[in-house]
Amino acid sequence: MSSPSIEIRPARTSAEHKAFIRLANRLYRGDPNYVVPLEFELGARLNAAKNPSLKDSPHELWIAYRDGEAVGRIAAIVNQAHLDRHKDATGHFGFIEGEDDPAIFDALLTTASDWLREHGVHKIAGPYNFSVNEECGLLVDGFDTPPYVMMPHGRPFYAGHLERLGFAKAMDMYALEYYPVRQFIPEKRMRFIEKALNKPNISIRTLNTKDVLGDIRMIVDIFDDAWSDNWGFIPFSEEHIRHMADELKPIIQKHNVVLCYLDDEPVAFGLVLPNINRAIRDFDGKLLPFNWAKLLWRLKVKGIDQSRMPLMGVRKKLHKRPVGAAFAYKIIDMVNAANMDHGVTHSELSWILENNESMLTMLTDMGAKVYKTYRIYEKTL
């Protein structure tokens, strides 16, 4: 496919950031499954003063133009937290969108690669928006349904453009759909769970709404231990913890956070979010002047019939012990029942690494099934 020359310009001002954000709305026009993100939220993620992932991490945004019209975008970041953890001299790209034109993807990825090379890295990987702890992965299967909250969408032709340019799969991540039902855990397994957890040194509770920050700190502490050996893992900083607590406070529900204790030590957790994308699909990215009231009503009064479990973890020392498995099952059983009580009819469990066989087996045994695949690509520079 031939194309006129493509011009790449950095996006640095607030007006250019707005153009960067709104470009995707035009590219997805006509796609019934695209959900326009809230502009204020995405704008904050692009702002180094507001997003902890950008602290001490060089980054750049670009927009591709053809004949003066914006036709694509990309970001690049040297994520210092990733380099400190993995020491793999890898930089990341993200927020990639574009028309189905090889020249656009050539220009975008060449620009990002050249910039990363100039910043001393030897490999490019992505997409990360901007971190493994934020939206990440390129949708390669499952384009026929809208994305859940904090999950990306995409076009089927994106993967072909990356692979044509020499990008190869580094890792796949799965999203599983689940239709909540009562008593989804077999009776025999449920007896094992109750027996394992019916001990005086074990306790389980839901969110302490008077100390959300304290509970988020506990969750992150367990997460950093439970996930520390996972592919791509980077720990949360104190800035990330506070930022997460501030973002979750308006939407988190008491029944959607479960914390488990063993000998008074927090050892396991589960976190579920209402699928905000379900509530904002008709907002066109705007909260003002009246959509904020609609969102509040849909969250607090009407309720949202979809939820997503983005995080669950059990401390590593319990991974090989029956009590660890019992905690995991109990967490899912509790949030499943509570969400059904609150009118939830559809759930997503995401994302799960393709090599996390134990978790995939547990979830599929419970009736969940893989329905979307997200891929991280990489290429040596």
C-alpha cells in the first residue's frame, strides 16, 4: 500500500497532548466496541507531574501527520523502575495507534526506536502505557467485545505491521470471561477450603473504608512478594501506592477488596473493580458539565452489571501449601457472591500470563474461559 510522506512531530504541550488523545477517537470511528477514555484521566497519565510511572523516566510522545492530518501516534519511555529490576537494557513503546498504512507504522516505530537507542537501550518492547502495572499488551484476539476498565482495545491489523518490522512475541497475556453463578466451586473442594481456613489463626475481612490507603499498602506489599518472580514484574513505589489509593477511592466498593490474615500477617488479597467502561460509553470522553453526575448515579445508585478482577495474590511462602490455594479459592468465592448480590452478571479476570498454568487451570475449572489475548512484542535495536 503506497502512501504520501509521513511527518512525525513530538507532542509536548497541553494542546498537543489533547490532539494525541483525541486522535484515537477518529481512528476508531465506526468501531462499536471502542470505548472513548475519559480525557482528564488519560491526560493525567500523560503528565509527568501526575503519573508516578514517569518519574525519573525519560519519555516522549509523537503524532504522525500526513498532509497536515493526524494519522497515528506512539510513545516511548525508558522506564527506570523496569531497568533497575531487570537490567535488560530494554526501552518501551506504547499508546500506538494508526491508520492501516505501512508508512505510518514504519515512521512511528522507527522514531521510537531511534529515540530509545539514543537513550542507551538495546531492545524495544511493548506496548506499555507506560508500565506493566498500567495498560499493556497489544490486542491480538478478541476484537468483538469492548475492553473492560484499564484494558486496551486495538485493530486486527496492528500485529501484522509490528511483525512485518521484525517485532516478535515476548509474552501473551489472557483475559478470561466469567458469568457468575452460585456455588461454582465443587462441594468436595469447598469442604477442603472451609476445613483449611477454619482455624483460630486465620481471619478474612473486606475493605476498611476508613483507611483505604492503609489497605492499599497491604495489598501492594502482598503483591510485590507474590508476583516478584513473574515475567516483567516491577514493584510499586510509595508514590504509586498513594496514586493508586487516590484513583481507587471514588470507585472502590467495600465488598470488592478481600484481605486474608495468617497469624495476624496479611498474606493474601483480591481486588475487583466495577467496569467503569460500561458506565462511560456514551460520555465521548467528557465528564463535564453533567456526565460526572451520571457516572456517580450509575456507580452508586443504579449499579454496574460488569466487574473486573485485575489483581489477586498470595504470598510466595504459601504457594506450595494447601492453605494458599484455599485462600485463593475463598477470595474468588467471596467476591463472586458479593458481586452477584450487587447485580453483576458478567466478569473479566485479567490479565493472566500465558505461562501461569496453575492460575489458568483454577479459573477455567471454575467456568471461566479465555476470550481475549494481549501480546507484548520485542525487537533488538
